[in-house]
Amino acid sequence: SQQGEEDPQALSIQEGENATMNCSYKTSINNLQWYRQNSGRGLVHLILIRSNEREKHSGRLRVTLDTSKKSSSLLITASRAADTASYFCATDGGGGSYIPTFGRGTSLIVHP
Amino acid sequence: EAGVAQSPRYKIIEKRQSVAFWCNPISGHATLYWYQQILGQGPKLLIQFQNNGVVDDSQLPKDRFSAERLKGVDSTLKIQPAKLEDSAVYLCASSLTTGIDNEQFFGPGTRLTVL
């Protein structure tokens, strides 16, 4: 079963706009990670946020985590055509083990 | 730094045939993962190794899938016999260790088509 579920399934925006994707999960976690997948570069790690963190930034990426709501969001600011890809959140099972579980992903299309 | 290598990149087989995939992780990475990614879905973990020991294989269909990492470096994933529903991309990933803060590095994947 999938631990994380991304929303929306698909997102289409114009270059320069911001894109927001959400991830909901079911059980407690140690951390949550976001990955990007496109045909050119495969699956690439973007950012990790720990369960005791609420917000994290990396370049044009901003990730938030709300453990009370079991949800996370990924914001891409000033999007570019090169951001066109599928974005996945990945969670662990909490506790002392790390068994990574990916959601179904959000497909983002950025129109030039 | 060389990335995760996988071969072959593409494979087409008939159902009931056998197939094997190979993965060479990043040098020094103790943990190796095999994922199955069906079109339109996220990667699903099949098996996770720490060195040459299995950490988790709870989602590996053991009646037809097997994987090994004998020397704690390269790994092979085998399907025998293949079914139509095994058509997917098989991704290999590695990380420095098994831990809650590990970052996984993925290979390009092997796209399997079962006819």
C-alpha cells in the first residue's frame, strides 16, 4: 500500500508561476523526502525534511511539514520549463527502521 | 563521481520467460534498493540490502522474483517466470547506509516489457 499520496495528480502552469504540490501520509514518520523524475535525469532527490522540522528551503524549493495533519507541501517558485517532471514524496515507516515508500506522484507541466 | 549503473536499459521478453537485471551502486554505498515502477505510479520497494544482507523484502513476490548481492557490491534481480503484469521499469538505488536520513541515488532503470 502507498504511504504517501500526492495531490494534485496533474498540474499545468505557465513559466514564472509558482507550483504547489501536497503529500499526505498515514503513519508516523522520521522524515519525508521529495524526489523529481523526468525522462532526462531519472529520479533525483530534491530535499529531506525531518519530523521535528516545519519548513525547509533549497533554492527555489520550499517544503513544509505538518505532522499533526500528516501532510507536506512542496512549493516551486518562479517555475521554469525545465521543472516539467513528476514529483514524488517518500516517507519511512517511523520508529527505528527506514523502509522507503513513495506516493503516486504529481505530474507538473510548465509551459514556456 | 560515477552514478548507479544498471543494465540492460531495455528488455522485451515473452511471458513465462526468465530475465535478469544488474545493478552496480555508487562506490562505498552500503545500502542497495530495487524498486518496481509501473507506468503512472510511484516506485514500489521490492528489496533492500545492507551490504550483502537483506533488510526488507516484504514486497518481493518470492515465488517468481529473487535478488542477490553476494559480495555486498553489485546486485542482480531475477524474474522467473515473467508475467504480463511484470511489465514496468525496474529501478536500482543506493545510499551510504540504512538510516533515517539517507539520500537515495537512483540508476536510469531497466524498462521491461512482457508480451
